Amino acid sequence: MSQHSWQDGTPVVVFVLPDSSPIHKEFCKKHLGMFAHQLRQTWDRKVFSGTGQAPELASTVEEMRALISKTPGAIGYLPESAINRTVRPITIHEGAR
């Protein structure tokens, strides 16, 4: 939430699924250590304080993959089964929160 650009200067564009999505809920709990509503509250505080920008919403996993693949600097999350050659996976180290 605090990194606004990548090392090469490309702006970071964050994509998320809806708060009600089981994939979103699992990602928040497993990788961020919080519930989906807590992530939303954190984003909202950043946006309202002027220190952050809200993530872009993808309605489905397929839309998320398409948006990530065509948006420079994009980052998001997908189930492993949805990863194909149009996106590049990164590894999340569990202790890195």
C-alpha cells in the first residue's frame, strides 16, 4: 500500500477481487494476515488521508488476469490454476508481511 512505483519508475497498479470473493478472502487471510473488511478499511484510510490510491476492482478471476496482463506495473492475485503465459507469477515469502 505504500509503494507507489516499481524500481524502474513504472507506477504500481493494484487489482483486487470484490470483498465478497472467496479468493479475495483467502488471499487476505493467508498472505496479508487480515480479513477482507480490514484490508478495505486500511485502503479507505489511505485514500481519505490522501496518502494512497484505491485498488482497481476486477469482477472475476478472468478479468483480473486480463487486466494484469495488459496494464504496465500491474499486480494482483490469482489462483494457481488461472495463471497462464499472459501473466508472470511472483513468490510471496510468508514472513514478509
